[in-house]
Amino acid sequence: MNCKISHFMQDLNSLNIEHLEKWFTDETVIWIPPAKEISGKTRILALFRAIFRRYEKIEWRVSEIFALGNDKYFYQTNSLGNMNGKGTYENEICTIIHFSESGKIVYLSDYFKDTRSFN
């Protein structure tokens, strides 16, 4: 597995905002539906806090990674967890991610197979 993606996913699975801080800058842009595309470290970390609060537990497992060149990747993840008050959650996610030369995330966009849980 790509080291940057592996380390990012390890930090994401920690569900600890302090571990995620190092990945983002004020120029980072992310789009994690159903939220709109947002930019900036502060807003991104606030979004992750809100996402984490929706779950009793959540874990992401990367199954495949495709290098697109220039530190851009496309990877597939299985997401498993329990949503607060809604029971078991499982989804397949495809992510496009672009890293800067310094290893920060420039752009991240998720695409979900099943969007029913967001309604």
C-alpha cells in the first residue's frame, strides 16, 4: 500500500482530530458528500469532527490503490461502523487524493456507492 495513503488512513481510523491536523493546510480542498466542497484546515477538521460524532464506531479499510501519477491516487475503501441511533453502517467508497511534495493533502474527494444513510 502507498505509504502516504496508509499513514493517512491510520490517522483517519484513530478518529483523533489531532492526528489528522498534519495532513491539511489552509489551501487543502476536500469534498465528502453530502457536505459541499470545502477548503481550509479549520473547516476540514470541523467537518471530520461532525462526521465522527455521527458514529458510535467507524473504520475504513483500503482494498485497492491506483497510482495516477504526480502524487495523485484513486483508491477503494470499505467503510464499516455503527451510526448513532441508526444501527450498522457499511459502504464502498472510492477516493481521489492528491498529495503535495511535502506530503500534505492538496485535494480529496469521496464517491459513495450507497448514499441512503446520508438522507
